[in-house]
Amino acid sequence: MSLLVFGRSGQVATELRRQAEVTALGREDADLTDPDACAATILAARPSAVINAAAYTAVDRAEEEEALATVINGEAPGAMARTCAKLAIPFLHVSTDYVFDGSGDAPWHPEDTPAPINAYGRSKLAGETAIRDAGGHWAVLRTSWVFSPHGANFVKTMLRLSETRDALSVVEDQIGGPTPASGIAAALLSMVGTMQAGQGGGLYHYAGAPATSWKCFARETFERAGRQVSVTGIPTVDYPTPAQRPLNSRLDCSCLEADFGISPPDWRDALSQTLKELTS
């Protein structure tokens, strides 16, 4: 299998490179601001499958750069998907819980109606729509709260802050599933194999379990890392950001389990592994 991955240094792309033999494209190899060039890259490579693990992920900055975010997160994946459809090869894409408005407290099902409340979410929804409209054999994997030993993420931020502070205030009314990048990569690779056999495809959710808050995620991080940091919970309204965040990011992962046999990971076990790698 020749697997082409858009993305090289991001959390999921890094894990894909660690777990499989892939051709990973960095920014110097594939410019997602040029969707036609992305399509041409796939045509030249003639891979057996494509995974898009690259994205515009600056959630707050996207409020001022929505057009750029939409090209990278919307138009480029659409061009990739159309090219893969022409070549009759599977196309897999990583999306986000931010396509939902965060209302209620029930886990979001893949077929629930999206209603993003920020520019980043709108740009990612544009990508999902373009991929669906492209036809072919595709899968969109929505995930949330990604963490790993690589790149920028919540766990690494908490560890950095703990070096100079012994007390933090962390949002407690946003609920979701912290998700290890290693698990996302493993899920994508398993999905590729199943899809190449002609099975599976469509919208899926993959997120860590059990659901928790950012406050509790922080406390668990400090406890497992052996850091003495007091964490006080605060409401979202007391931590204003340019982009509004959904309060309910719970994801129903049952469709992924039914079609691919992939279960939600226990984020606490993955957190221990991440901390071990970061502190070794």
C-alpha cells in the first residue's frame, strides 16, 4: 500500500509517520492554499489511498482570517477528494467537534445537523461538505481535544505553566473527550485497510472516553505528572477568547465501532503514556 499523507509535523501526521510507512507532505511539499496544486500532487504520486491530516488550526486567528482558513480547510480537501474519486482510491480526512454548536449535553451523532459557532468550525464544515459532494470512497473522522508529545496542545501547555505557577484557573463548563493523536492515527490506518477492501465510509466520530472538562483534564495531567498545582474551575464567560467555543463537545463514536470495530480510547491511559514520553 502506498499511502500519501498531507501533513508532516502536526500531531496526527507525526503519529502516522511513527506508525506506518507513509509519504508525508510538509508545507514545502504541498501548499494547501493552492487546492489545484494539492490535486496535482495526488495525480503525480498515484497512491493507493490519501489521508489529509493537515489543516488551518489557529481557532482564534481564524476569526480574522476566515477566507484563508476556508481555502485550507474547505477548498483544498475538496480538491483532494475529487481527485481521489477520479482515481477510485480511498480519501480520509480529519475534522472536528467544532462543526457543532455545543448545545445540550447529549453526545453528538455523526448525522446530527452541524451549526458551527466560529470561523474555524465553518471552515471545517466547508471541507466536510466538499468531500461529501466529491463522491468516491471517502471518510471524515471528527475528533476533539487532541493531545500528544508533539506540537502544541493542552497537556504541554499545562506542563509549561506548572513550571512557574502553583495555581491555575481552568474552564469547567466545556465538556468533551480528550483524544490521543496516536489513537487517531491508528484509527485512520485501520480505516484505510478496511476501505481498500471496499467497506466502510462516511462520517464518523472518534474521541477519548470518559467525557470530562478542561478543569478535570488539567487536574488529571498534574496528578499523573506529579506536579503540585491547584486548579480552580471557572465558567467560559470568565475566559473570553476571540472565537466562541462549544460547551458540549461530547461525540457519539458508535458508528465507527460498528463499521470498523474501533472503540473510543481511554484518554487517561494515553495521558500517562504521553507524560512518560514527555518527561523521559
